[in-house]
Amino acid sequence: MDHSESPLAVVARHQASLPVNLDAIARDLGIPVQFRPLGEGVAGLIMRTGAPPSNFQILINSTEHPNRQRFTLAHELAHFILHRDLIDSNITDDTMYRSDMSNYIEVQANKMAADILMPWRLVRKYNEKYNGNVEDLSRLFAVSKAAMQIRLDGLSA
């Protein structure tokens, strides 16, 4: 990551095309990502490593559905962006995106994960183009139908 560029600017730069390239975001933030089996009930984790450039690493459960893996990666990137100063050794998120951190912190990470994967401006644009077809939109954004439906419901809120 160019240290003059904020993590949010890195994210925004990679939201120009769909689906959002999470691997490129992690790479540009200097965070190695590994996909491997993590055990029953563990979706992913972010841990402090002390290794430059970011001093963090993300692990994603490779046995989960690819859309789930994408949301988990976005969720762990959100922890890095929002909460990296709070991470002592690691944050392990279960499949319901609960951890030892407070519920508020997990809600923040979930919201930012949705913002990363499904930027509002692109959701609005493609929602019109695809007439609100959840299946087409979820495929375009590479997210689950449930995640896309929640996002679309937010348009009218």
C-alpha cells in the first residue's frame, strides 16, 4: 500500500468494476490472505503477525461456499480498516460473524463488508438495469442472494 493512500481509498479504487476484487484490495493493503480449511464453524480470521508491510494476515475457510468466502474476506478487511488498533493477536469470526469482540464491532464489520462488496452507487445503477432481479444482481456482484436482497431492501429504507 502506498502509505499516502488511505485504506478506504484503496477499497474505492477497486470498486470501479464488478465483482469487486478483494484479493487486489488485500494485496494493496499489504495483507496476505490464505484460503484453507479452518475447522467447523470458523468462517475466517484476521491476526496480527508482526510481519511487514501490514503486520496482519487473513485466513479464510476454504470449505465454505465461494460467496461466503468473499463476504468473510470483506468482513476481515473491514476489521483491518476499522479495528486494527483493537486486535491484540487475532479476531476469529464464526460462521455467524461473531467473535470475542463486541456485537457492535461485528455489526460495523458486517456493514462495511456489504459496503465493500456492494457499493451503493453500483447497486442503484445495476438495480435499475436489471429491474431488481436479485439472482442477476447477486451473480454480478458475486454475493449471495440473501446478501443482495438485504442490500436492495436498504435502498427503500
